[in-house]
Amino acid sequence: DAKTTQPPSMDCAEGRAANLPCNHSTISGNEYVYWYRQIHSQGPQYIIHGLKNNETNEMASLIITEDRKSSTLILPHATLRDTAVYYCIVRVNNNDMRFGAGTRLTVKP
Amino acid sequence: GAVVSQHPSWVICKSGTSVKIECRSLDFQATTMFWYRQFPKQSLMLMATSNEGSKATYEQGVEKDKFLINHASLTLSTLTVTSAHPEDSSFYICSATPGAGGGSTDTQYFGPGTRLTVL
């Protein structure tokens, strides 16, 4: 059973912010929200993760709603190299990680 | 930090032969390593979890006698596909979770993947 729901695809103009939504309405209190991305024919790349508070790092920002049932990954200034499949994952336990279908983000010139 | 490598990056083999894929954590010790496979246009599917010094735990539907996993050290896990057949052709990806002192202990870091083609 999928624990997260993401739109299958999104487009974004180069230089603009890319906002990728994720629904995780059945998330448990001790489960983190993780975001990875996979560029074609490569292994997934870790982006960011969070529990309750919003998080920001050099790659992206993660906004988690107060009820924790959804989150948004924000790439502030998308570039062509950000074209990838983005996975939102809710951890089953400290180690287990299950991938859904993800969102295919296409950044267009 | 937290770099995971895989070798080889791609391999082509004949049906019936065995293929070994190595996964190494380069700058941290990995208490746990994971093996995934990914068919074209599909998502990653977890195959097995291996902990250093103990037997791997396989996901339902994954044949443990076909996909042999060895995690002999804190920096190396190997996946051997035995008696490979064309339907085993896939992209195999490993990941590792650092122990103390290497990145976030809750984050999995992924290797670049190994593309296996069985003729």
C-alpha cells in the first residue's frame, strides 16, 4: 500500500521555483518525511527530510503542514539539471524505505 | 561525505551464469545496507536488507537462493545473481545507512546503480 501520493508529472520554467506536493495522510507521529530524486539511470540522491518543522538546506526547502498530512518540496530556482523523478517517502521504521511512483519534474528553458 | 559506490556500473552476461555486484561505503561504516532493483519506467523495489555479520532479510517474492547477499564488513556488501536469466535484467541499486560518525544515521545514501543485462 502506498503511504504517499504524488502527482505523476509536473513542469517548471527554468529559474522559477518548483513546488512539488506530497500527501501522506496516514503518517504516524514518529515517521519522518524524506525526499529523494533520481536522475535518469542514476541512483537516488538524498535531498532533505523533516519531522514536524520546516527544513531548508542548500538544495531545497521542505514545508510540512501542521497536521503533517502533507508536505511540499520547494526548489527555489529550478535549473535544467533539476529534471528528475522526485520521490516523497515516509519512513516505515528507522531503516526501511519504500519508493512510490514519484513525480517526474521537467524543467523547461 | 556519505558516498556509496557500486561495481561494476554495468555488466552483460550469458543466461545461466552468475554475476556479483559490489556495494561499498567509501567514507563511512554502514551498519545496514539495502539492495533494490528497478525495471524500466518503474520505481525502486526493495529486495533485501543486510546487516553486517548476519543473514540478509529478503522481501516477499525475492528468492534468497537466487540473490545471494553477503555483508562481510562494515563497508562492503555484495549481491550475487545466480543462474541469471533474461528476466533478471534490471538496474540494481544499493544503499547504506551510516553508523555513528558518518552523516545522518537515519538517512540512506544510494549507490549509482549497476545495470545488468542477461542475454
